[in-house]
Amino acid sequence: MAEHLAFTIQNRERIQAVESSFGRTGKMLQKPGRVLVGEGCLHKLCRRGPQPKVFYLFNDILVYGSIMLPGRWNNKQNIIPLEEVQQENLEDGMAMANQWLIRTPRKSFYVSAESPEEKIAWMGHIEQYRTAHVKNKGLPAKNSGDDFATPWIPDVASAICMRCSKRFTVANRRHHCRRCGYIVCQACSKGRAVLPHISNRPVRVCRNCKNDMTDGMRQVQGKMRAKGNHWKKNSVEGTPTLPEFENSSDEENENVDECHQVPTKWFQSQEDDSFSAYCYIKPEHRSPPVSGH
């Protein structure tokens, strides 16, 4: 009883420390039954190459963010429910070793660990607690590839548009299609479409994906007309009600923010010497309960 009480208090203090590390920009993480399983630093493949990110694994969610001051302050908190996570093991690539793919409905991305052992530990613990969480809550597992976002191809992977082959310049900037993840120019990505698993607002899609979606919509409409259920004149094919050129992607805004100078008003002058750039599963975190009890 005393050990359980001590663990509960320590777990609450650890979660409070994670909350505090994100400052006012982070969301509340304290929740009955929630346990902090492990924490550490992984490299996430971003648009401009691998970037170190802090990751926190709980028994029901995965949290990550940008590192402002190692071990003290983080920024841009992202929370992923474990039931939405799917992992895919990958071989070492040119950009990152010890890498794997984390798929989610809204955003999929590549991450890498410092060593093969750390990679195995991360993947194993994520899957262990994801499986336990889904089982305890009676949640359906996501198996269809259509339910997950396509990972973006990094900017450095191509100097030309992957649709029209025009070279990128200061004036002809890189963009990403949210449906296929290709690097495309402005001219080839004027289209906007709603991808329900990513956003309820129209997001950037390339010309090819826009045409594929339009063809698919026409086929659906043809089947409906064959059954006598005609579409109204103000349908999607007739007069689009969605803004065609609206810049409305949270992911795009996030990438723009990453280029800005990180605020220093929360910084402290003394750095914690005990912090390790790569630390996973602290000793006191090794045996937390996996259920929500």
C-alpha cells in the first residue's frame, strides 16, 4: 500500500514536471490512471532534415515537442493518443540510422534513436502500452493504410518539383502535398481538398491528387445518379463552396514556426549537468501499471 502511494505521488510529480517543461503553451497532462512510462530524445525527420525532439511515453498517449533547453524547457507540444499509433520498422537510411516510421491519422513521421538497442526499446514499449491501452478500453485497432497520413518527403530530397520537374528557387518555393507527401511547386499545388483524417479544413494537394479525387467523386456521383439520387446544383462538382486557395493547414503553420528564433524568456542560466541527451526508461519508470486503474 505504501509503495503504491509512493509511486502515485512520484508519478504525479513527474507528470507535473513534464507539464511545466512546456510552460503556458502546453496542455494539461494530469489525468486519473495516467502513468509516465519513459522519456528521452529522438531525432525526428523534419522538412529541413533530422531535428532532436523530446518524447514522453505515457500508458495512453505519446507526447513530443521541440527542445528549448535540455531537461528544462520544451516547446510546440504534440499529443498523440496511443490507439491512433501504428509503427513500421525500417532499415537504416542515408539521413538517419536506427529509424522507424510512426503513423497517425493526422501526421506521420520518421524518427531515429541513438542506437539499435534504444530503437528496439522505444518501439517495444510503445507497442506494449498501445496494445494494453486498446485492450483495456475496448477500442478498435486501425489497420487500413487509408486511415493514416502520408509522411512528407524532406526538402533536401529533391531540387526540382516532383510533378513538373521545374527547379526550386527563392521565388519558386517548395511545398508539400498533404495527400501523397511529394515536394511540389506552387503551380502544381494550387488545389485544396478536405482530407478528413488530417483536417476538417481544405489543405494543399498537388494537381495529380486533386485530379484523382475529382475522378473518384465523379464515379461516386455517377453511381448515385444511376440509382436516381441526383446531386443538387450546389454540389462539390458544380460550384465549390470550399476556398480554393486558402492557406489553412496547421502542419504548414507549424513548419513555418520552426524557422523562427526560439523565445528565451523562460530560459534559466544554469543547465542540469545530469541530463543525458539520450535517456530512455528511467529506473523509477520501469514497472508502472499498464491499465487505467
